[in-house]
Amino acid sequence: MKVKEGFVVCRVGGKTVAAASGELSAQFNGMITLNETGELLFNRLMKGTTEEELAMLLVGEYGITAEQAKADVSAFLAPLERAGVLLR
């Protein structure tokens, strides 16, 4: 799975956001506010990854259980999928 081409992650007003650029901005005209964990996951999604790899990234980064990491990844991905941000 991967974030659609054309998203950029940047800092705006002290917050980290993902925004569509170029032609993609005609399809997605909002911004996605990201906390530290969201930024980590979104940046990995920009390169292409799997849900399992994202979960293992959280386990390694934060020392949480695999079960908790999978739940956190699912909760993060759900709104991105609804918004049409991801390619599967």
C-alpha cells in the first residue's frame, strides 16, 4: 500500500501536515494533520509498505505489543482509505 503520488509532508504553523500538491490537489483539497506517530507512518506509506510492516515499525519505535500496534495502524489507515489517499 502506498500514499498517492503528489502528497507532501510539511510543517505549517508549528504542526505537521500532509497536503496534496500539483494535479492531485484538484482531487484532494484538504490537509491531514499528523502527530509524531502519524508522521512516521505517513512517511513510510509514501515509500510503499504493508500494514504488517507499519505495525512492526511501531513495535520497534515505541516498544508496544504487536496487537496494540496492529490496532493503532488500523485506526490510522481507516480515515486515509475513506478519503481516497491510499493505493492498494
